[in-house]
Amino acid sequence: MMFQWPLVSPDTLLQAYQDVEDPLYVAEKDNRYHTFRRVLRELGPAQNRTLLDVGAYCGYFLDVAREAGFRPEGLELSRWAAGNARSLGFTVHGLPLRELAAKGLQYDVVTLWDVVEHFADPREELKAALKLVRPGGRIYLSTIDAGSLLARLMGGQWPWLMDMHLFYFGRRTLAMMLEEVGFRVTDVRTYTHIISADYLLRKVGASFTPSAPVLELVRRGVPSNWSIPFNLGDNMLMAAERPL
């Protein structure tokens, strides 16, 4: 497990998240939908279950969940992203997870896609998530895997080492934390993102600068809308349930 030090203050972090705008995320909209439709299979039949997507961003997973028959709501701190999600007709809570949990709301399913690494205090946030899951309900998380072979081989060149990522879990450490706060881990596996060829080549070029000129030439010759399932084993999906 790794983490940034020193951490920024909670107030500074909250302000930063509220101010986030990311047009590139919208540019990858179609592939986000492909990714979410793929991962939705892990949640099982919708059966009109309630769902809270923490870090719902522009609401794309909410849209996929609604299509499948869930009754989804979101939590999103970015004012820009929450506005996009609300424009799709969703209830989106714009307050921190712990404040929402204090309201006594509960859901059958809670999801956190690429979110837990952004928490300044993951244990306290997961305690709040436990309160939001009904007894017998489930939580699903995806995050980068700092214990993966790729992360260990690349060391300081691992492209997921970013200022925006505050905590880096391995499978064992994330499972331990979920168990400590009261969940029971039921499944762990790798997580696949669907991304465009253009996005992939840009990311690789940024991580391996000596190869950037060659990759730029390749990028110009590859259709930018090509969709690629991307899984190098350094992203994980973890499922857990709240015991009855």
C-alpha cells in the first residue's frame, strides 16, 4: 500500500473536487458506456434494486444502470459533472459521502468506480459506505492495483502514479480495509477499461517520453474511434456484501 505525504487539507481537497471540469472525459463518452455495460454484468439482475454510484461524474454509469432496470442515484462533488448527470434526469447528491450517510439513506447496491484512491481517509469513507448499504446489500469498487506485477516492474514509471491519486491499494490491503469496516469480501478480479486507440497512444506517449514521437506518428495513422479492451492486470474490481 502506498499513499501521498503530506496530504492536502480536507477543505482544499473538497474545493478541488468541486471545481473539476474534464472535457476529455466527455470525449471518451462512448467508450465509458462500453466499459460500464461490461462491468454491469458483475452486479447481477437489476430486479428494480436501488443503486448509489459514488463519484457518478457525468452520469454515464447511472444511465447504463437505469437501462438495465436499476433505480440509480449518484453522488458527485464536481459541480460541472453533477450538472451533466442531472441533465440526464438523475438525482445526484452533491455532498461528501459521510454527510449523505448521516441522512439515513440506504441502497441495495453501492458502486465506487475509480474513486477510493481519491479519498483522503479511505477507512472513514468506507465506514460511511457501509451505512449506505442495506444489510444483505453489496458494494463494488474498482481501483488501480499497486500490488500488481506491472506496478512492481514499472516502479516510478507506473503511469497511475498521479497527484490526484492519494492512496494506492493492493488486493490484500483493500480487502482488509473492507473487512475491518464491516463488509465481507466476496470476489476480486481484474477490471477492464474500454478506451480509444487515440487515448491509449496519448497515455503511453506521456509515460514513455522517448517513444512519444513514434507513437505520435502511429496515432495519426490509426482511426481515433477504434475501441480497445485494455487490461494489463493493474486495475482490480472488488465486490463485498454487508452481512445481515
